Amino acid sequence: MCFCIGYLGLKSADKNFSDSQSQSKRKKEETEFYNQIFHKKRYTILPVNSEDLKEFYHQKRILVTGGLGFIGSNLAIELVRLGARVTILDGLIPGLGGNEFNIEPIKHRVNLVIGDLSHLSHLGNLQKILSSQDIIFNLAGTHSHVDSMKNPLKDMQLTCEPQIVFLEACRKYNPKVKIIMAGTRNQYGKPHYLPVDEHHPLEPLDINGAHWLAVENYHLLYYRVYGLATCSLRLTNTYGPRHQMRHPYQGILNWFVRLSLDGKPIPLFGTGLQHRDMNYVDDVCNAFLLAARSDSTTGEMYNVGGESISLADFAGEVVKIIGKGKVVTAPFPKEQKRIEPGDYKANWHKIHKDLGWQPYTSIKNGLRKTIRFYERYKDHYW
Ligand SMILES: NC(=O)c1ccc[n+]([C@@H]2O[C@H](COP(=O)([O-])OP(=O)(O)OC[C@H]3O[C@@H](n4cnc5c(N)ncnc54)[C@H](O)[C@@H]3O)[C@@H](O)[C@H]2O)c1
């Protein structure tokens, strides 16, 4: 497996000799970095010391927005395990991944508030909820690319509006709180080069990506102007237990698992050879835990990358483990072709250097855990 796909054609026309020299130096450094992480030490060390995290999170008051959803609920479960005092705020927005069963193992140990960020002022105890928190993990949102193109205004109401209401409330009731938000690789659009680092141009291809770019900017603006301690983690394709399984519009990786468990074909658009960074949800949660612990992340944004693999290989692995279904190719639907970014590979050097984060779950292991979860709890997700 190769983690350095190499640099695709750069946009700027004036690629002079020194540019290409520094690019090839950068490329060499990247290759060494990924080789070191993935080939020599691959999956043999844990990126974080769990005892350190326990010490930090013990008795911390944490709010997880979107905490009934996929990533938010996995994070809330880990926070409870670390001894934190967790409040979940979720609007159970129709069509998204909110599911009360997601927090079954911790339901008696968290404070659950059902409410929409857009209507925060309607929550009677809003001031109390917000002002008492040490950290907020802001995971409320939607990331349906196709839906956002069909209904851009609705996406704005789901993505931008609630986040401004939320930031205004934080500024008012808890200006010292640390906030880690979930950004997305979609903020970059079609890569000019791979792996994509944080300096890459931000040219989203779909409305939802543009809205998350705006939301990240709101967060960083509230830091610059009001001093709110915000940070954004730009996530890639994430899979694992507790993702909704009713439709493919909020992420396709788990959808592949559903199709295979149902013995149905998994359709891949085009050749299916597009590479993506796949990330197991526990690795993503670790990135959030580490980012909130460090003061140096304030006002920053980080790529959270994963394991680079083609959609076809990922789907093939799903079918191999489950032993049902098959992978087929299909022509791209027109509306999807327009917003297809092609290969994506994140450069996550920055988060590794600053926080020691790295993904440590192989796709095989991550998929096994995911499949086991849905075989057992299918009734709550189908
Ligand atoms: N899953 C991925 O692959 C991925 C990739 C990139 C970015 N992200 C981002 O990570 C975050 C979490 O994603 P997820 O996969 O867990 O999604 P999810 O749909 O499983 O969970 C999102 C949760 O947020 C809640 N929510 C949404 N808008 C809300 C609002 N206005 N007020 C209160 N609650 C609201 C929903 O009810 C849902 O429970 C999202 O912001 C998403 O854009 C996810």
C-alpha cells in the first residue's frame, strides 16, 4: 500500500526550478513520514497514553453537541470512560444520524438535552448548560453533499445558522470555554496535489463544503475577535459503530457494510478506484480528545487523515469479511459527477507533530469491529 500518491498537477503555471526542488524535498519528507508511521511502526503503538487522558478528563465538564449522532456518541462514551461529566445536546434532526440507542451504554451517566442549536435561546436552562462547561465538542451538523446541492438553502439553515447561534451563546455565557469543531476534507474541493496539507487552497465543490468552510471561519473569527478558544479538525471519511444505516447520504462507508450484510450488491460510481482516507471512529475521537487537551490548538485547524485506500478495495474488504454481497460498478449519476473530488489523501503531519496523533486502527480491524456491532444491534439501525 502506498500512502504517497504523489503530487498531481499544480494549478499555478509558473512552476520554476526552485519550486519543483522544494516540492520534491517536501514530497521526500512526506514519503519518509508516511513510511515511518505506516510501515515500520504500523499499528504497533497507541498514539495516546490513556492514563494521561484519564487524568486530564477526570471530572471535566464536557458538552457534546450532536452527541446522539455517530461521532458524537462514540466520543461521549469514551469521555464517560475517562471519568468526565458529560452533557449531550442533540436536536435529533430528521434524516441525520441521531439515535438514542447510540448512548445506551452511558444513558444513566450523561445529562441528555434534546434541543436544536438554532433554537438555543428556547432552552430554559441554556445559560446553566453552557456556562458550566470546560470543553465543548461541537459535532452537530450534516454532511450530505448531494442533498446540499439539491437544497442549498436548507443546508445553510442546517449548517451555518445553528453554528452562529451556538457561537453567540458561547460568547455570551462561557467565553473561556474550549471548543473543538468538526470540519471536513470537503472544504478543499478537488485536490491540486496529494497529500493535501492545511495550506492547500480551499475550493469546495459542493454547497455543504462551502458552508463548513464558513462555519470553520466563524469559529476562528470568534477566536480572533472575541478570544473564544476554538479549533477545527478537518475530518475525512469516517466509519465505525453507531453510524446511521438507513441511507447513503451521510457517508458511504457504513452504507457498504449495510448492503453487504443484506446480501445486496455494492454499487461504486465510475471505476471505484478513487482513493479516500478512511478513518475508524475511535481514531477520530482520539484526535478530538487530544486537541481539547492542548492550549496550542486554539485558533488552529488540523487535517485528521486516515488510511488511504480505493473505494473498490474498501468495499472488497467489507464483502470478504461478511461473506455476502458483491462489488459492482455503475456510471456516475450526473449530479454526483459534478461534485466528485477524485483522489483525496490528507497530509496529517501537523496534528502528528503538535499532538502526537496518528490513526492506529487498520481497516481490517476497524471493519471487523463495525460489522460485529451491526450484526448484534441491527434492529436499532435498519
Ligand atoms: N462522518 C463523517 O465521515 C464526517 C466527515 C467529515 C465531517 N463530519 C462532521 O462531523 C460531525 C458529526 O458527523 P456524524 O457523522 O456524527 O453525523 P451524524 O448525523 O451521525 O450526527 C450529527 C448529529 O448532530 C445532530 N444535529 C445536527 N444539527 C443539529 C442542530 N442544529 N442542533 C442540535 N443537534 C443537531 C443530529 O441530530 C445528529 O444526531 C458533523 O458536523 C459532520 O459534518 C463527519
